[in-house]
Amino acid sequence: MTVVSAQAAEGIQNYKPVTDERLANPEPENWLQYRGNYAGWGYSPLDKITPENVKRLVPAWTLSTGVMDGHQSPPTVNNGIMFISTPQAQVLAVDARDGQVLWRYQKDLPPELFQLHPTNRGVGLYGDKVYVATTDACVVALEAKTGKAVWTKCVAKWKDGYYMTLSPLVAKGKIVVGVSGGEFGIRGFITALDSETGAEAWKTYTVAGPEDPGFATWKGDSWKTGGAPIWIQGNYDDKTETAYFGTGNGGPWMPDTRPGDNLYSTSTVALDINTGKIKGHHQYHYNDAWDWDEVSAPLLIDVKKDGKTIPSLVHAGRNGYLWTLERTKEGPINFVDAKPFVYQDVFSGVDPKTGRPTYKEDKVPQTGKKAEFCPSLWGGKDWPPEAYNPKTGLLYVPANDNLCAQIAGVPVKARKPGELYIGVPVEEILSSLHIRKDVDVSKPVNIGQLQAWDMNTGKKVWQHDFMDSATWGPVLTTGSGLVFTGGTSDRKFRAFDGKTGKVVWEMRLNSGVIGVPSSYMVDGVQYVAVQSGWGVDADRMLGGINNALPEDRRVRMAPQGGVVWVFKVMDQEVSAK
């Protein structure tokens, strides 16, 4: 269903088509994809909002989305037209100057669809179309000018447990998406669709089957329900035509149900964009037992080490380690370095040549065997993306420390399509979270953190602590050295000086901010945009933290309700683009 504002429709007629060249070299004033560029930096070169004038940052306009649940997608902007996706398969086209809605599209979802993660993480732009992936496992292509649906392609059956929440990766005329549903016992895959027709160009499974080199890492028929889902858009090296995706954990959760390394779960996979062939991979940890999905795609950054410049893949893992890998022209991924960025008590070591970790056996839960481990199920960093600023040279990581969990598996029954296939009772998952035992909870506890790392030295430069609150805040950084993020249960959206970590601006919004921020410029004015709208795992985790804190320090659940917030500096000097 599409609703078009007749009054506003004329203003979108001059839409500028999005090309491969523009995606590879985006104009500073636009935000054309999930993280702003193919490398996944979350960086805007715009520098009119500065550490000096950011204190005058005020709302330029707001827009209620009319939808509840977790709002996680970035406001995507092409030449003054903003596209916003929300939960419940809704896409809005908005005049980025004043918030006037130009058209609204909402897909009719099956009323019986069970949405474990009712969210959406953004649209893809290509040519004269807008692409959105939906929770009933479909991709919809919309006319950018009108919102009219051009084609719809369902890549899997939602009744079998498949769904999608990611922003599509767009490259070389292909719309590349991956499926979620590991908790339902699916076999994960990534697929590319033709941008004009929706026809399947290729399909690559993230669980190795009998036809794949990694099949020996699965035993029996466990590969058929092996999980390894895709939550997040991949990043892309347009020079080597290689896409890099992060994959989720194997399923069911308990490792004894699927002995072996379980390729390509909890990994980064390097895919040939033309064929979908897996050219290389790195598995961050094997035979996962802790629900440590590694779904965030690694950032493409050049890192200097031992006098050499290494074309790297950098990933702050859910397993609590900060990984530096080497990407190669041919595709294989080499290990460079790994170090913990939060407290982690599962690994006893990491092989210096391969990066393969060694586990402490008493930290590995099994069916019928309970184990305590840190970080918790939600990890040192969950899906919210880090950001890299080429001017400061720093990587900014939204981390969660001092949280642990304790779980044990139960025997799994035969899989039934569309039913949970986890092997851990849901009530135990929700109650497993606790504060690290040697931390004094009578005082405010350092949980959420914004960390800044110099990847050339491997050293942490600064850290800002959020007391008694986790952070679920995706990070944006700009050409002036500012860092923007939300993510905390106090509903604040903040700006930091990227060099020092000092908070230079903050504002409490209507709801918690778990959306990806973006920045753009129209008519010489720079804007920072973000969606508020608390929900999904941020809300579930907050309940666990509250149970672990003294009653007088428990945080009220953040109110829900999606709003697009767009900020500008009051009396900002206007200049040409």
C-alpha cells in the first residue's frame, strides 16, 4: 500500500538516479547507504557542525512514524530526499529540508506472522528505485519518485522461520540480502537479486552443505538446521568486487547438538559479488555455545603495523575481542591481531598465526550442563555498528562491559517449521543476565561504554562510561571530529569530541535511540538525523539489567514510539556545497 501526497509529488520529480559510481564515491552532502560508504565507516565528511558550535544544535524538524517497536534504520538521503524504513515494513519518503512526507509505503504483512525482531535496518538505493527487505522474507522494489511497488521477490518462506531485517547491499546492479531465523532452525544464506527484475542472480548458503568445502565441519544432518543467519548489510570492496558479510551463531544453541567447527557460522565471509562464491572466510570462534553472533560486517580500514600498510577488516566482536584481519585481492582473509575490549573469561588464548581461540571448558555450556561466562549473551558489542574517522584515525566502539550470563541447554525436540529451535528455555535466556560477580553493585556499575581505539597502535585512546546502563547506540562520526550516538536507557542522544571523549552536547528525546545516525547537507546547511524508538533486544536487555541492580537504581523502561529527529546548528552559516 502506497500513499502519495499530491501536493508534494512534484517536488520529487528531479530525483537523481543512484549509480555504482555514486555509491563508490558518495558526495559529502548525501547519505546513500546504511553506513554512508561501502567501507562501512559510518563517517560523514561534512564539517560545518563542530565541537565549538555543536552546543547550539537544535531540532530542525521531527516526524512521528506512527509505529511502535525498535527503530534502527538510518535516515538515507539522496539530493534532499530522505528515505526512512521502520518496523512493520513501512518506508517513508520525506523532504529532508522540512520533514514534509512525500509518500508512504507499507507492505501488508501476514497477520499470523510471529516477529521475534520487529524492526528494519534501512533501505537500499539504486537507479530510480528504493529497496526494502521485510520480515516476511521478501524484497520490495519501489519507485523512488512515487513509492509505487515495481516488483516483490520473496526469497524464502516465512512460515518456515525465515525473515529479514537488514538493509540491502547494492552493488553492480545487484540487491544483496541475507536471511535471519537461526532461532527457528533455518539454514542461513545470502542471495543477490537483479535490481530491475528481482530475478535471483545467485544464492550462497552460510551453512556449508554436502556441495561445499566446509561440509566436514558439521556432523550428520546438523547442517540442515545450522543457522548462521545474516542480520546486517555487508560491506564492499569495489576494487576487488568482494562483499564482506558477518554471520550468526549455529543452531540450536548448545554446541554438543552440532559437533564440529560449524562453518561458516560466527564468521566473516568474503563473497565474489558477481557469482556469490565464497572467496575466503575467518571464523572468530568455532562451535559457538554463547549466542555470540558475529553479524556486524567488518570495516574496511588501512591499518599500519610493523612499518607496513595492511588492507584490513576490523571487527569489534560480540565475543568481546577486537579483531584485525587482512583482506586480499584474491579473497582469502588472514589473521593479524585480536585483543579483548571488554572483560572476557571464555578464551584462554588466541593462536598468533591463525586467530583460532582456545576455550576454558568450564565456560562452555552444553545440554544438561550449566556454565557461567562473560560477556553475556548480548556480547561485548551486539549489532550496533562502530564508526571510523579517517581524520582522527580512531575507531569508535559502542561496548558493554561487566555483564555475564549463565545458561544450560535442554534436549531439543524434532524441528517444526516456524517454531523456536534454540535448546535453551526462553525464560532462562531472559533471566540469565547478571553483573560480573567481582563488581560491587552497591555503587553505580560501569556497563555501557563508548571506546576510541587507534588501530595503528592497537591502543585504546579514551573511554566514556555509562553507569547502570548498557548502550545500544550505533555511532556516527563527522569531518569536524564529532562523534554522535544514543543507545542508553536515559533516552539521550549525545555528541562527543572525537579526540578527547568529552561530551559536548546532549538532548533527551521522546524514546531511546537505537537507530543508526546519519548526516547530510541541503542548501548549504548540515543536518544530523536519527530515529528514536526503543525496543527489541535493547528493551529485553534492560529488563535483565534492572533485575541485577538494587531496586532504587533500576531504570524505568524507555517509552516506545518512533520519531525521526533532524538537528541543525542554530544560526548556522550557510555556504555553497
